[in-house]
Amino acid sequence: MITALLGLLLALAGPPAVGAKPVPSTSRTQTPALAAATSRPVPSTTRNQPVPSTIRLEARGTLRSAGERQPLAGARIFARARRGPAWTREAVTAGDGSFVLADLPALDFELVVVAGGHERLEQPTTAAFWRRRRPPVIYLQPTGSGRYRTIVAQERTPRPSPFSVELGPDEIAALPGSQGDPLRALQNLPGAARVPGGLGLLVLRGAAPNQSQVFVGEHPVPRAFHIPGLASIVPGGVLSGLQYVPSNFAANYGNATGGLVVLTPRVGRRDGLHGHAKLDIISAGALVEGPVGRGSFLIAAQRGYLDLALGVVGRLAFGRDYLRPKYSDYQVVFDHPVGPGASLTARLLGASDLLRFDSHIAGAQGVALSSSFHRLDLVYKKRHGAWDFLLSPALRLDRSGVESEAQVQRRTDVVGLLRAEATARVSRRFQLTFGADAQIDRHRTRTHIDVSYINSVDDVARGVTSTSGAYVTPLLTLGRLTLSPGLRASLFAARGEPKFSIDPRLHARWAPHARVAVQLGAGRYSQPHFVPGSPLPNVSNSFSALDSLGIDTQIVLPGAIRYLDPRLDISPHSRLGLRQALQLSASVHLQLTAALGLDATAFWRRDRTQSPAPTGGWHYGQRDAAGLTYGLEVMLRHDLTRRLFGWLAYTWMRGRFGTFTSDGRAELRFPNEFDQRHNLVAVLGLKLPRRWQLAGRFRVVTGLPYTPIVGGIKQDGARPITQPLAGEYNSARMPVFHQLDLRVDKTWVLSRAIVSAYLDVQNVYNRQNAEGVWYLDDYSGTRSIVGVPILPVLGVRLDY
């Protein structure tokens, strides 16, 4: 009887495990991501014998990336016995990061987590860990910096260009001297000139800033940078993409004869509430985003407070505030699906600037500049079969003004914008895009002038300008050859005769080898040109802030500096002209290795500016302005890998301007304001262990041209003065500019947040680069007006 009972018990217990080796208990360790993780095999359940237990349990939880709590889908979760007989269970996380480990013999086990791009996690867990009221959330450390990366699907409607460059978020954030600003980062790419003082202007392949356009979404913005160019009007945190095309852009865009920059705003995340806050010595900003129903929202803002710091410096140095730049901007985005393949996005963005400049020169006037814009966009996108549709109306309100003791000028613009576009993918080899865009600007100006020979004048005027265009862009793929001819028709209307232009364009790409690509671009580009008018004789309505400051004639600055001065074309009395450009470019791309590429581009542009006919029909002596720019760009770039990124960019360029003769020949007599012959930029970034990052930038740039003073004529009298004698226009150059910038970043990834700090040191060896010339009282000698000295910038950012 006893023997039978013992036999029954042994049968129920089952035979002993054969070949199973006990797994020793390990403490929590973390190793590099998937490659190292898979080097440690986890025992398979098929090789283990049944565990003597009649109770089966389950463990539920959620897996997220540490820092910004992004759900990790497709990660592998393993549970293995800590003691006793060996057993293993496995699960894969769902799209929301959730997982279920089922059929567990016990809740006291070793947890192993393996996910791509994240460190392997091994840690012992107990039953108390899994029996909480809410399933536990497990945070996995990323192998990189941990900051959330927005993944943007490629558009099914490509807009090709023969040469364009994109920068990744890591490259923009770590670039010395940019403080994470995407447009300032663009100034280090081939074809972008260095501007005076290192401030914010986009000079693309020698074209003046007003010849290029910056788009935020589907529509242009009135300016790209805050006054006086300290930061761009859209921070990098609200963007999902950036396209930089210095010339030969597609027919989808118009109203520019230089280059194009398209900033693509992103929508908010839908996986929970997220955001960030940043602070440095120049500005402070914040962003918050999250889900709203089936859609999402995003709200961001930043405020520059350099006016507070400079106010203190001005009072110490001059006994009053001397220079006070104040700026702010905001973005609000709501996105919601409105049916299968369709979405509706409402976007509100704006920027505001106020610059007070009080001259310390006796008898000189101070000046206050104000500028702001606010824009509301609606964007409807629909994908239906082989068709893509886009419809985007927008309304923008612009305000600008200049005030001094003698003049007050203000302008208000109400601008309506519209873009409609459709793309049909007829076959695998042929695609057709056609659309139209329009802009109507109703503006009102008020001018108050008080000068010595006029008692007081008040002028209020209204006007309307409009631009509209229609375009078609086929895309044909013939094996290794891709052709994209385009045609754009533009109509410009304002005071004076309307201007009409037909602009044909062509892009071609040939890839004879997997590592070689040749691209060509040719086309004509048009934009309106306004000549300022005035209701009063001898009084200009193109008002300069520098003029109102009474800057001494002994100070001579490069001609390019006037584009940093917000000279306002206030008057609706301006007459309409037309500026056109012929552009040619050819580029070769060689993929030397998987991460290293070489690009070489040659470009040529000829500008023709047709001034409006003078009133009364008098044309005698009037000539069209001419400009010619050509050059060569070379870029050797190492794409961002796990540890390294950087590029070596060199631009050789020559730009001249003059007039056209009656027989159509261009007489080019002078260098233009941005004739920067040589521009070399070297950038190198290195990711170090423990989430340290080091980056450097070295630049060597030819000085900008300026008009020198060659002597002076002394005039006798009660107050003898010396009148300067100007030399030939732009016949002298500033000295060669060179500078080294370094940046160090450190990131701490916590379970629910990421903390980043950086030190950005500009002009490390304190090079005294000349940005202007100051002549002596008798103009017999000069001294340099130097730029920014060594400048350390410390900043911190919190992502959650």
C-alpha cells in the first residue's frame, strides 16, 4: 500500500529534468544594444522540461524608451527562472509598448529586455513588482543621446532640385555657433555666404537676401530671422524637415530669383504628453504637445531677453540704454484626421521684434524699430488611390514701423494666401503635379515727417499688390535617367503696369552607377521689383535706421550691412518693376563609402532688373540693372553615424553688377555686396562615451567688399570740417576672416526626462576680425571695427 502510494506521487511529479543547467542569478547589467544583446543567448522553451507546477501566472507591463517615454514596439521580453529548474518564457511588445508574459510558473524571475537602439536590460523581479495595482512601466536606456527623433515619411510628390542639402536633428543641435537654430546652421553649407557680424541673413550663391524666399509649410514668411538676426523666427523643435535649395528650385515655387528654403512644421505626438524647456544667455523657450481625441496639438514659444542684459551694459557704459533688441515667437498646431487618407491641420504662428537704438553721439537721434507678423494656416491633405491633393488657405497680418525724432513711419499689411495642388501617379514611370498659388496684400501706411524745410507733413495711403502663379511639373523616369521639365506662369500687379512672366524650367538626373549621380538644372525665375516712391519731392519713403542714428561719416561698413538694417519700403506710391534671372547648375555626387560622400557643383546666374517706366512716359537714359554670379562648390561629407559626423565645404564665387546696354550687352563694372571669393568651412562632431559630445567648426572667409574713402577736402570756417572723398564703388575689401568655435554637450537620460547642457565657445582664440573701418578725423588713416570677441554661451534643456 505504501509502495503504491509512493509510486503514484512519483508519477505525478514527473521525471527529473535531463540536460537542463541551472541559470545563476545575476545582478542588473546593461550592455550596448541589439548586436551585443544577441551575443548572449536566452534558453529556448523548447529545450526545457516541464516545470512541476499546476498554477500558471502572467506578468503584464509596458516598455518605453527612457527620457521621453516613447513606446517601444517589437521589443523582445524574456522571463527566465532565477532558481530551481530552468524555464523561459518570451513575449513581443505591441505598438503601444505593452506586453504579456503568459504561462509563468512563478512571478519571481529574471527579466531580460532586448530592443534595437537601446541597451540590453537584465534585472531580477519579484512577485510584488508584478502585482501592483497598475502594470509596471519599464524604461529602457537608449544607446544615443535619447532625444526623440521625428520620423517623416518621404513625400509621394517629390520636388526635385539638382543640388539640395538636408541636415539631421543631431547635426543641427550640435553645430557650434548655431544654438540649435536650423537657419543659422544652414549658413555653414556650400553656397551660403558668411554675413557681417555673423548675424542672421540668408545669402544663397551671391543672391541678396530679398532675392530668396523662406517657406514655413505651404506659404512664405515675410522674414527669416528676428531683428537684428539673433535667431530664426521658427525654432528647430517644431520642424520635421528642412530643404535647402540654393538655386534651380522646381516650378512649384516662385517669386524668388535666388534660392529657396522650405521649413516643414511637424504635428504633435499622440503617444502622451511631452515637451521641453530650454534656457541660455540669449533666450528661453518651451514646447508642449500631446493627443487631442484622434488628433494632436503642439504649442511652442520662445522669448529673447538680450535686451535686459544689454540694458544693464548700456547704463554702465553710456549712462543709458544703448541697444535693446527684444524678440519673441510662437507656434500653435492642431492636427486631426478627417476621413480615410485625409487630415486637416490648423496652424497659428507669429513673431514680434522691437529694437531700440539710442545713439551716444551728441546731437544724434535714437530710433525704434518694430516688426511683427501673425499667420493662420489651414492645410487639408487627401490621398485617394493614385492621387494626392493639397489645399491650404492662409491669412497673415504684418506690422512694421520706424520711429525717430524727425520721422514716424508705420505700415500694416493684411495678406491673403492660397495654395492648391494635385499630383497624379499615372504609372511607375510617370507622375504629374499641377497647381496654383496666390497672394493678395492690402496695405496701409502712415508717414509723419518733420524736417527743417517742412513744418509738418502727415500722409496716409493705401494700396494693393498681388502675385499669382500656375505651374505644372511632370516627372518621368527612364531607367537610370529622371527628367522633370516644369513650367510656371506668374502675374504681378501693383501700382503701374502689371507684369507677366512665363518661366520654363528643367531638371535632369542620371545615375550611371550605384555610387555616381549627375544632376543638371536650368530655368528662368521671376519676382516683383518695387521702386520706392514719395508723395513729396526730395523726401524718401525708404527709411533707414542707420541714417536716423547720425552715424559719423568716418565709419564705413561693407555694402552688405545695409541688409541687416531694416530699411522699410513704406510707401504705397512704390511702382512695380520686374526682376528675372536665368540659372544654370550642374552637380556630380560620388558615394565614396557607406557614410562618406563627395559633391561638386558648378553654378551660373544672370539677373536682369527692369525698373518701372517713369511717370509721364519719359524713358530717356533709363537702363535695366544687370548682375552676374558664377562659382564652384565642393563638399566632402561624413553622414551622421553612431559616433561621427562632419563636412568640409568650400565655395569659390564671383559676383558683379552693372547695367544692360541698348543692344542687350551687360556692362558689369563693380563687385556686388556679397562677392565673397573664398569660403571654407570645416565641421567635425564626435560622440563620446557616457553621452558626451564634442563638436568644432573652423572657417576661413574672404572679406566683403566696401567703398573706401581715399582722402578728404578740408573746409575753412568757424567750424572747420573735412569732407571725405569716396573711391570707386566696392573697390576695397575687409581683411580675411577666420575663426574657431567649439561646443561640448552632456546629456543625462532619466526614466521620465532628459536633461542636456552645453557650452558653446565662439571665437576660441579671440581673433580680432574686422567688420568695418573707422577713419581718422582727417581721413589720413584707419582703424578696424572688430566683430564678436571670444564668447562662451552656456545653455540647458529639459525634455520630458
